[in-house]
Amino acid sequence: MNKLLKIVLGVVGVVALAISAVFYLTSGMVKVADELFLAASRGDTEKAYSLLSDDFKSGTSQEDLKKYFIANSLNNFKEASWESRSTSGGRGSLKGSITTREGGVIPITLNFVKSDSDWKIYSIQKPSSGLQVESELQMPSENEQLNLVTNSMQVFAESVNEKSMKKFHSTFSSMFKMQFTPEKLDEAYGSFYQAGVDLTVLENIEPKINSSAAIDDNGVLVISGYYPTEPSQVKFTQKFAYEGLNWKLIGFNINIE
């Protein structure tokens, strides 16, 4: 019996050490998160912005960040509670909730990257209210999917008419921008320049999104569908990664059949 008790106590000791290690390794992220929301509550957007990663900043201005805080009541921050903490290599995350001064509770997830010796915030995600399917990344609503698709298609169409993918390139995630220059995109979509196709007409047509839209195992949102045009249909597959405050384009395929 004494031997069993020693084994049980030993296991408890190991679990306690593991929990302590997690709290120690994620303490830096918690400190940055507290600084972010305290800055938001004081209206110090400059300080909050300094806590973001370079990738986050590349697609988000200080004004964008300020509007996000206000729209989601994060400027009324009172305290934070983190139910889940994790870190692996140079990445980490905190998942929990924010309590506002009015007593409201806001579920939120922060993702981090290690920059030199400091943690920087890579993305902030607040799930939509209503019925949701639990997942690491929140599946955007049908309306949000439509907005993602139509916005990307509109910028692509304008870029085709301008015979330059610079504007389209600016809408992609930082990861994609590092891999593909505007010139490479010009080569990839050059056939549309030559064909003289004016895709801006799609602005007034609502696309049909396939029911298979989903977030894959790599956290990539994949949306496929078509525009009900005649005599040919414009079919597309668009891919997005969550970066900063929203989904950013990382893949774009279009066919006219």
C-alpha cells in the first residue's frame, strides 16, 4: 500500500512539475497580452501596436487596431482569464476570455511568435456569437465567406485591367508575399492580360459557394465555388490563412469554362 501511495504521489509530482513548466514557458505571453489589453483600455494604440509581430503590422494599421478594439469592446478591458496555454518552438497561443468593466465576457484567442527574446502577437481572434462548431480556428459565416471571395475577386479583376498584380499582391498574407513577387504573379496570370477579359462585371453577381468550404488540418480556409455567368461560368478556389485580425489570401485559382 505504501509503495502504491509513493507511486501515486510521484505521478502527482510529475503532473505538478509539468503544469509549472507550462506556466513558466507561457508567462511571457501572458505579460504581453496584459500589456496589450491595458493599453487598449487606456486608448494607447501606439503601445498596443508595438506588441504586434511584423506580419501582423504589415496588414493592419494603428487605426485598424483601434477600430477593432472599440468594435469588440476590448477597450473596456477589466481582466483576462486564460484556460488554455501552449508553446512549441517559436510559436505559442493563449485561449480564454476577457471580462469588460460592464461585466461582459468575450471569448478570445491570441497567437504569438518569438521575435529575438520577446513574444509578439501574431493574430487576435474573437469568435462570432451564435451557434458555432468548436475548433481551433473559427469558421467564418457564409456572409463572411462571400465577402472574402468577392473582395479578392474584385481586386484581382481590377489588377487584370491594369495589367499589373501590385494591387492584388498587397491583399495577400505576409507569408505569401515573401514567396511571390508582383512580377511572378504577372507571369502566372499573364494569360488574362492577353485575353482582354473584363472580370469587373462580376462585382454585381453573387458567387455560389460550395458546401465543402472548410478549414483544413493546416489551418487554411479553402473556399471553392463559381459565378453563375453565361455562356461560361467563372470557377474559383481561394485559400486563406488567419493573420493579424482577419483572414488573408494565400492562394487563388480561377478558370473560365
